[in-house]
Amino acid sequence: MKDSTINKIIWGVSIFVFVVVLLLNRKVIPVIAETPKWIYTLPLINAYLNGACSILLLISLYQIKKKNIDAHKKINLTAFLLSSVFILLYIPYHYFAPETHYGNEGVMKSIYLFILFSHILLAIVVFPLILMSFNRGLQMQVEKHRKLVRFVFPMWLYVTVTGVIVYIMISPYYPQL
């Protein structure tokens, strides 16, 4: 498949995911069923997925520095799979669950909001870039992959780490069952 076709698919998928998440976070799509109890376990599962992804990204960096390309590929594919599962679990949670508001005030709330907004903004930006870097890596377009990953890796790592931090900070305010 041509790079231009793959890029169109990447941008199409990225825009679709962004629109779905935006609609869910604004509760534009009405909830047509009672919230299943298991939905409330998803933020914790997603925090674990983000944490595991963070660790995998660091191991992947170590492996590529050691020139172990096969391990680097496998680890990145696993990190990508975990991030994909994260998105698949994020959608039903935000469809069913009521919005949770951070309960602290003052400096802690400012810190939380900074981390949350930077996390969201970089998640939006990095998603298509991750897909592009994967495409270039899998196509063995090493130089293009390397140039892109210099920006993508720190953003993706930041998003996964701050995902865990956001969970830790907001979790006391989730509805108690």
C-alpha cells in the first residue's frame, strides 16, 4: 500500500477516535441503559495499561540502544496493543459513567488540571504520530522512523505516565459503589 493511502487511513482513524472521544466526554450521545457495575473497574484497568505501556516504552528504548531491533519491534507492538485496549476500554467507561470532578481546591487542583490538559492535548497530537511511526518502522523506513520517533517517543511516554498520575489524583473522587 502506498504511503499516501496509509497516511489517509491514519488520519481517518485518528479523526474518528478524536470525534468519538469528544462526543462521549460531552455526553452528546445519550446513555440508553443503566451503567453496568463492571464499568467502574475500567479506570483502574486503564491506569495499569498506561503504567505497563510506560515500562514497555522504556524497555523498548533500551532495546533499540542495544540494537536489538527484533525485541524493540515486539515490545513496541505490545505497547501499541495495550494502548489500543486502553482506547477500547476508555470508550465504554466514558459512555456509561457520570463525569467525575476533581475534589481538591487551590494549588493541587491547578496541578491536576495542568497534568490533565497536557495529557489530553498530547494524547490527541501523538495518536496519529504513533500510527505513522509504526508504519515507517514496519516498512523498515528506518531514517524516517527514527526522525519521527524522536518526537513521538517522549510524547507517548508522557501521555502514558500522566495517565497514571491523573488516575491516582482523580480516583478518590470516583463514585463509590
